[in-house]
Amino acid sequence: MGRKFKIKNILLRVNLVLLLWLLIPFTNISTSFSHDNHGNMIEALEPYPTIQVNIKNFNVSDYKINFKIDNFELAPIGQISESQANVGHILLLINNKKKIMITEKTFILKKNLLRKGKNELFIMLMTTDHSLYTLDEDIIYVSKRIYVE
């Protein structure tokens, strides 16, 4: 019984090694279709994009965010465009936790996405493959605060 167990164990390990050896070449292919490059950075090209943000209390529970963007084209989610410069989405980061990708110049922020008290919003420009745009190696962003009672 001991010898059969050892042989079976060795065969299982060999099968696992062979399986991994066969799958490793495909891991790069499968991850290239995901958004593994989140957090990568890419230098914006001239004319450099700029972003301004205006936040107004829309009603009792929502906030209307207007984005004024120059030299940047908003693209629909799912559109991949590696050849176009200064094209992509707006990334809204709420309290360093919640991430929202925005493709329009106006966005309604629901109060239930915010916590009571101070909320930090970071608004950044990103490519269609979700790399962050930079200018002189600094991320292009605007920060805002919303206080919720």
C-alpha cells in the first residue's frame, strides 16, 4: 500500500507539472484581454489635456458633477484605441476605495456611494486600456471634497 501510494503521488505531481507547463504560455494571452495595466501610466501628448470639475448638490441625495475637459476625447467603455492620443475615460476614485469609470461630461453621484462626513474624490484621465495619463510624469488629476451630513 505504501509503494502504490508513492507511485500515485508521483504521477499526480508529474501531471500537475505537465499541466502547468502547457498552460503557462497561454497566461499572457488571457491576461492581455483583462485590465491588468490598471495603474500604469502614459505621458499625454501635446496639446495636453486639462480637466476641471464642478460639483453641485443636485437634490437631497445626489450630486451633479460637471467635467470641463480640454484636449481630451471621451471614449465609450470597451473601445480600445492604442493609436489615438489623449483619448479615454474619466476615473472617479471615492475615498481611495470605490472606482467609477465615466464616459460623459456630466455624472450624477449617488449619496449612497459616499460616507458620512468628509469624502475625498480624485478625478483622473485614463486611456481606453485604463493607464493613467501623466504630464511630466505627474498624474493628471483634480481632487475635490464633499461633506455629507
